[in-house]
Amino acid sequence: MTGSELTVAGTPAQGTLRTVWAGIRSSRAATIGLAIVALHVLVAIAAPLLTSYAPTQSVPAEALAGVSWDHLAGTDQYGRDVLTRVLHGGRFALVVCALSTVAAVGLGTVVGCFVALRGGWADNVVMRLVDSVLAVPAILALLVVVTALGTGTWVVVAAITIVYVPGVVRVVRAAAQSVVPLEYVTAARARGERRWSILRRELLPNVADVVAVELAMRASWAALLVSSLSFLGFGANPPTPDWGLMVAENRTALTVVPMATLAPIVALATFVVGLNLAADGLAKAWGIDRFRRDGR
Amino acid sequence: MERSMRADDVLVRVDDLSVAYGDTTVVDQVSFEVPAGSTTALVGESGSGKTTVARTLLGHLRAGARLTSGRVSVGGRDVFGLDRAGLRRLRSTTVAMVPQNAGHALTPSMRVGRQVEEALLAAGADRAAARERTVETFAQVSLPDPDRIGRRYPHQLSGGQQQRVAIALAVAVRPKVLVLDEPTTGLDVITQRAILGLLRELTLRLGTATVMVSHDFGVVAALADHATVLRAGRAVESAPAKQLFQEPGDEYTRELLGAVPRIGGAVSRNGADQSQRGESPRGESLLRVQDVRIGYGHRERDLAVRGASFELRRGEVVALVGESGSGKSTLAWSLAGLHGPRDGSMRYLPATGDGDLAQAARRRPLELRRRIQLVFQNADTSLNPRRVVAEAVRRPLRLFRGLRGSELAAREAELARDVRLEPELLRRLPMQLSGGQRQRVGIARALAGSPAVMVADEITTALDVSVQASILDLLEQLRGEHDLACLFISHDLGVVKRIADRLLVMHGGVVVEEGPADAVFDGPNHPYTRELIEATLEPDPELARASVRPEAGGDIRESLSAGRLTGLRHDATDPGVGASTGAVVWRWRDAGPEMVELGDGHRVRQWELTSER
């Protein structure tokens, strides 16, 4: 490759990144949302450095203690420090949430683009499959999978992926369908390009914004779903610190030590709100509107 | 509601109007006046500010735009001095607009009658009167069955009928001022002629002051009494239509008028080209299409092309002409391997293999695939918006020629020069290029595979006249340089006349006439071809107006006996001129598949007469 080739090849990537960054910066909601999410990720990573307690260390003598200088958010029924557990409690949820969202959106995007491009019977078969999965309530489907396969991290990731892929397929297919009839795709087809090549070169870059928004939306739903599973006893196992599990463990003592229940709820809520803000901001900043404005 | 009407009533007065969008001035000190009962055209290329000016008559400015100087007064009121209620009153009663695309301007989920009634109710009529007036207006715009057509939804109407409804919507409230924004741009020539005739008649009958926006000098010639030519927001010339077309005062106007392709007279191509075309040797046959039928479903009536046969020779431009829905694009797509024919044969003759074009692009051998390339109509959507345009050219070079590295870069730059494009421009994204530049990239992409046949699907339709002329020049040069055969699909006979060696006229999925361009334009013709030629508007007020007059086109039997038509089936009964009363309209009906040979490859499909009340 020559030098000029490299610079030319570098232009679009740079341009795209810059566009994404400008999109985020131009939307206050997206900026705040992403900042909240980033803060949660940092806290989860650095949790052991932030407190002097171990999350599973129980001190029965200090059980059900109120808010104090030693325990800023009090302790639970086993005398474990609530703040420590809340700081650690995002780890499981965040990992599962990230893995399953990336897997679901990745798979759903490829399938969605493919069926939009392929059309015909393949499209019909896949979409009817999607319909049938969507007809089953997510939490019910999850419980079936977890009951059948056990409760390991990977099982939960796989289960959430399966539950979310159909929705992503549907959204991405709709976006891709508006790109497929455009003439640059037709040109690629007339060149006799392979389907995978068309998908990668012509379709993906043009549905990327939809995919990004979908990623943020799905991540917030996945976080809620993981916590729901843990709350129901199918996600994280005791004594692992986990938001959903903590709510389940401490709700009986709600009147005695409200912070033990409220703190994990607040943590989860801020995380989900952050993701939602990011998704909304991104959708507004470089959704359809923006494309129109540029293409004018 | 009778209005006192004096011819010198000036209803629209635009005075020293300037509009800025951000820091950019998009309209710069434009002034004009429109008296009642006359039509003023704002002519210009895209970006000239003509639509912005027209919309100020309705008190509308695009978001972010602002008035920097001047006054717009409509019916004696200063439009930009009105409050919200006043503006609403102005829009509902005094000034109305006919939008460019009626298909998008009508609400799809509402019966068209209701939509017109709604406009009347907004203007203060009561329900019963509104209903009555709606039917009346539908009759006025010559919609068939005005009593019941209001029950239809927009999608149940043809494009021409939708445009008539949009016009009814505008004239129902008897506005004093009518704004027409490219009123016929999306329509085929025959429908266009009918709509223009209607608009002309309405303007005269209702005494409205009409302001029309158009880029098409033929349409302007047919409708306008007075024309203002805009360029980059400035009025470069303002003159009565006749004067503007006959002795344009400004250099820019002359340039634009010179770029308009015409079908009449000797002004088609310059002399050198003409002789070159005459001498062009009949090259070897490249493409043979025989009895091809192409359909989108499985039934007989789903056929878009029902039996097309033709040949394409090396270095030859064959134009495929016809209205939308005539099957011409389907045929082109089929040749490019995007949609397989149901039966018949399509062959690329010089191929080493069997050169069968009936198979999909993906199944064709690489060598065959690169020989037939497509150029698209819409330069906006023919390039991937997220990739630099170099990528569009580089991909086929890699795929078809296996080029890599410096060789690739060199060939890429060479292609850019071939289509007269600065190689630096290839590093831009499509939206950073102009429409003409994008179309050049599209052509470069097609050339990358070193094709023998280029299929050009309406490639100049979306372009401004001056850009269109330069693209046609480019095509002309390329066919010499690359020995290209070109299948040029178009509905614009002016463009076709300029570039084509031979013509194929399609109607309803069949080729109704085929022959050398001159022979087809001189006639005699198939009635459909004749209709197309007569409906094509010349940039000349007298010719264009004659063309849109309601009685234009005349009786098919008169044309036949005047020798302008041929191909009437010999055993069909000819009722002769004057054989019936005036109420009967005679039309033609296909009587193929036999063709009548007129010599030199000029063939006309047989037809017969049919009467209609």
C-alpha cells in the first residue's frame, strides 16, 4: 500500500469517530448518561480499593446496624457493610449485562441485516421464529433456561442473549430494509458481490447508528433483567454481593435498616437511567434527524 | 363569489427581498410583480433560491432562515408584518400552493374529497357548501367522475390524478395567488402536458396571479407570461417570456437555454458530431435480446416486459424511451443480472463462454459480469454515504481486475481523469460532492470494469440542465474513447435526440417502435411515439403553448391521414375522418406482435383503432 492509499483509507474511519464524538458532545443527555455509566464501571473495577471491608466478611455483632461513620450505609442482617457490598454489587450485573448485550446485538445485527438483504423465504422463516420468541415473556423464558441449565454466569449470559436477539433482529432488519433498495447496494449486487461482503461494506456502516442506540437500550434492559434474576434467586448466588440479591436478602429488614435495601436500588436505578439517557441522547443526536440535516 | 378583476391589479409585489440562512445569503435583493391573471416563473438551477422566494409568498421561511431586507406583499398585505392569525387567514384564503410531489403532499389515510373539504372549512365555508364546492372543483380540474372520486384514497389515484387533486386543493378556496412549486416534475410528458394545459386554463379563468418555480425551460415556456432567472439568489434577468426565450439578455440565461436539449429543428447536436454519427460504422453486434419476458409475479398480468427483442452494436447509443411503468427499467435491470427474465434469450455475443445474460449477476463468470455495467438515476443514493467515493471506484477495480497497491491507485486516478473529475475529489464523502460530480463517480464506477456495454438508467433526470449537458458530453466522449455501447434509458426525448443513434420506444412492456433516431423523429410513427414527441415541450413559448393547448395532439385519425402515423393493421376497418359525431374519441389499441418494416431498421408495431365515448 502506498502512502496516499493509507491517508485515504484513514479518512472515513477518522471521520466516523469524529462524527460519533460530535454526536455525543452535542447532546447533554448523552454526555451525562455516558458519564454515569462510566462512573459505575470505574467503581465496579476499583471497588476493593474504595473500602476497607471485604464484601463477604460478616460480623454478627454488628448486624443490622444503622448509618454510622464506620458503616456509612449501615450493615445487613449478617453484619456485612452495605456500602462495600453495593460497590462490589455491580460487578456481576455489569459483566453479564455487557457480555449478553454485545452478544445479542452482534448476533441480532448480523441476522437482521442478512434477512433484510436475502428477503424471500429466509426472511419469512426467521421473522416468524422471531415472532414466536417475542411472544414469550422475557423473564419466563429466562427462568425456563436457567431452571434447565443451572445458574452459571455463562448460562445467564446465553439466556439473556437468546431472549434479546429477536428484538434486535426486528429493529435492525427494519433499518437495513430501508438501505437495501438504495442504488449503492444494487450496484454491489450487479457487481456480483458476495452477500457477506455487501452486508459488511454497504449495509453495516449505514445501520451503525441504529445499532449503537440499540446497544445502549438493550444494555439497560439487560441490567434490569440480571438483577431481576438475582432477586428471584436464579442469578448470583449468596454470598456474592449483587444488587438484585441484596434487595431480596434485605427487604424483610426494610423497616429496620432501610439503607440496606435502598442503596442497591439506587445504584441499579442510576446505572439504568444513565444507559437510557445515553440511548436517548444518541438517538436524537445522530438518528434519522441528523442524517437529514447533513444530507440536505 | 365574483371579484372585480382588472388586468393591471398587481396581486403580488416582491420588493428588494433578501433572505439569509446563517451567514449565507440565499436570496439577494430579488424584486418582481405579478398582476392578476398572469403567470410569472422563477427559473433557475438547484440552489438558486427560487423555492425560497416562492415560499415567502406564503410567509414561510425554512427553519434558521431570516429576512434581511425587503417586503413581500400579497393582495395588498405585507406578509411578514402579519401576526399568526393573519398569516393563517392569508394562507387559508388568499394564497395557495401546489407542491412538487402530490403523492407526498396528500394525506395517505384520508379520502381526497375530505382533504379538499378540510381546506374549504378552514377558509370558513360550512359543511354542505364545502361538499358541493369540492365536487365542483374536481370537475374543474377535469378529474373523471367528480361526484364519486372524492371517496378514493390518494393511493387509488394515478400520479396525474393525484396532481389534479393537489391543484383542486389549492384552487378550491379561489385564492387570488397561486404558487406552483415544480408542478409537473415527477410526471411523464403526456401527463405533464395535460396538467400544464389545466393550469394555464385555470389561471386565465380564475384570474389568479400565479408564481411558478421550475428548472425546466419547456414548462416555463408553456405556462409563464413573464420569467425571472435566478442564479445563486440573485435575479440575473427578468423579462416577458417571449423576449427571454428569443433574445436572452444575460450571458447566464443564454448558457442555460443553450444547454436545454431540443427535439425540433437542426439545433440538436453540433455539426461535427452530426457527421460523425452519420458515418459511424455499424460495429459488430454485442448484445442480442430476443422475445424476452420479465415479470415480478407468476401470473400473466404481473409481466413488466412482455416480449422485447433488439440488438446492440459496439460503439452505439441506443435509447430506450417510454413513460414510467413501460418496463424500460425492468429490462435494464434484467440485463445487469438483477432480475432474471421469465423466458426468451439475452446473450452477450463476443463472450468466450455462452454469454448467457439470463442468469443472475452472481452466477455470471467474472469476465462476463464486468462487460455489462449499470449507471444509476439517482446520484444521491447511488454512492454509500459512509464511505469515501474512492471506495466506490476501487471496489470494482479489485474485484474485476484484481488490482492492488500502486497499480490500483494509478488506475483509480486514471478513471477519475476519464470522467473529468479531480482525483483529489475521490477522497471526499458523497455528501461533499455536487450532484454532477457524484454522477461522474457513478460513471467511473461503471467504467472500472472496462465494460463493453453501459446501461444508463435515467442518469441525467435528476440533474440541472447545465450539468445534464456536461454529463451527456462526457458520455459522448467516453463512447469514443472506450468503444462503449450504451443503452440509454430516458423519458426525455430532448436528451435522447441529442445522444442516441437508435431509439426503442416501449409502451406497456412491449417495444412499439424501433429505428434510427432521425427516422423516428421524422416519422411516420406509432401513435404512442407521436404522442411522446408532441408532448415534449420545447423551450419556445409559441411551440410549448401550442403543445399544451387542450385540443393539441388532435384526432388520431387526422394524424393518420396526414401521414404522421403508420402501423395500422391492414385488415382493421378504418372509419375514416368524419365518419362519426364529435362525441366519440378515437384511440389506439395494440394489435401486435407483428411489426411493420419501414426500411433501415425502422419498425413499428401494429395497432388498431378503437372508439371511446
